[in-house]
Amino acid sequence: MEKRLSDPETIKILRMFQRNEITEYHVYQALARRVGGKNSEILQKIADDELRHYHGWKSYTNLEIKPNRFLVFLYLLLARILGLTFAIKMMEHGEVRAEQSYAIVESIIPEASQIIKEENEHENLLVEMIDEERINYIGSMVLGLNDALVELTGALAGFTLALQNTRLIGLAGLITGIAASLSMAASEYLSQKSEKEGKDPLRASFYTGIAYIVAVILLVMPYFLLTNYYTALGFTLIIAILIILAFAQFVSVVKGISFKKFFWEMVLISLGVATISFFVGWAARSVLHV
């Protein structure tokens, strides 16, 4: 049945909703084809809901709306690199920002409340059912990354003033970092094996070790590229903050925690340890006359 609206502002909002729904339909449809098993069934169910919602809004606008191809490409790329959960929850954030527009439409179109209810409840419930390995082991990734940032930034700050040679500092940091990553991976393996929380101990140790090694490589890199050790330390601290920024964004999205709190906690701890270690290096050099 055709339903006509005369208010241009309402039609404009509904067209935006249509575009969002058909865009997300194409994203979920593509993801459903890419993955297998239970996740594929869940994603296909969400895609079907999005298409149904699109046709629901279309019954009021009587317009065919094309998807935003750039956003389809972007979300599929994010899903490939950062995982299904991250990409999907980023799309959810877009829906949260449309809440005011939803309220306007709901006051004009009573039937819209059912679509909005499904957007806010049903699809979110389905998203929570998605089983993704990297999300299950995010605690191990946090452990590895946090330890690398705290220990290695501190060690490099101390080495910088004690050794005062970029290549020597970089080499010492690399050896220290690799040894620490192996130690952390082994500790995580033993921890998961003893706790028996349902996680694979070998995979947990792998995620811990990989997160640690990636951080090590990025943090020591300035010392192999630059000749001034103070400049290298400055770039290392900037890299540490950028790593924290990226990881805090990832964790805040997939876990639904406060980005600011998580970010500033990691920054203050990492830079605090680096500052203390810097003065320890200065004291060691002065006392031992190295």
C-alpha cells in the first residue's frame, strides 16, 4: 500500500534512513558470504532485517535509494583488517547518532517504532552472538601490548641516557623486547592452562606474544633510523601514544568501554614509567661513571 508524506524534512530523513539500511544490507550480505558457519547465518539474518527496513521506509518515500558504495568498501575493509565485531559496532555508532532523527519520524509515523525497536534491540542482540576468535582473546592482546608499552618505553628511556648511542640503545631495546615477549607469551600460556577459562592456552600466548613483538618493533625503530638519541626517544614516545590511541579506540568499540578512561590510563602509566626510567638511567650513568 502506498503511503504519501508531504513534509519535505521528514522525507529527507526517511531517505537518509533508506540509504543507511541499504548500505548496511550490502555490508552484512557481503560479510555473510565471506564467513562461514554460525556467523554467516547471523549476518544473513541481520542483512534480511536491513532489507526489510529499507522497504519499510521506501513505502513512505516511494523512491529507490542506492547504497553508499564508499561506506560498503570501508566497512568491509575494516572487517578484514580489524574483525567483524569492530566493523559492525562502528556501523552501530552511526545508528546511535541518528537517534534524534528517529524520534522526529516516530512522532509522525507510528509504524516506525517497530523498525526502530528492531534496530536498537534485535540486531544488537544478534551482533552479540557473533563468535570471533580475536575478540575472545582481546584480554591477551591487552596484556601483551600494555606490558610492551610500559616495560619497553621505560627501558628505552633508561638506555637513552645511560648508553647515549642510538644503535646500541636500539639493539639493547630489541633484545630486551624480544626476550620479554617470549617470557610474556610463556607466562600467558601457563596462566591460561592453570585457570581453564575455556581459552586455548597456545592461542592466548600467541596473541600476547604477537602484540608484544609488534609494539617492540615500532618502539625501537626510531633508534635505527635516527642519529640523535634524544630525538629518537621523542619519536618513540610519540609512537607509543599513537599505539595506545589506536588500541584504545579498538577496545572501546568492541568492548563498549570508555575510550578516554582506557586511553589516559595507558598513557599515564607508560609515560610515567618512562620518566622514572629516564632518571634511573641518568643516576646510573652518574654514579657508575659509564
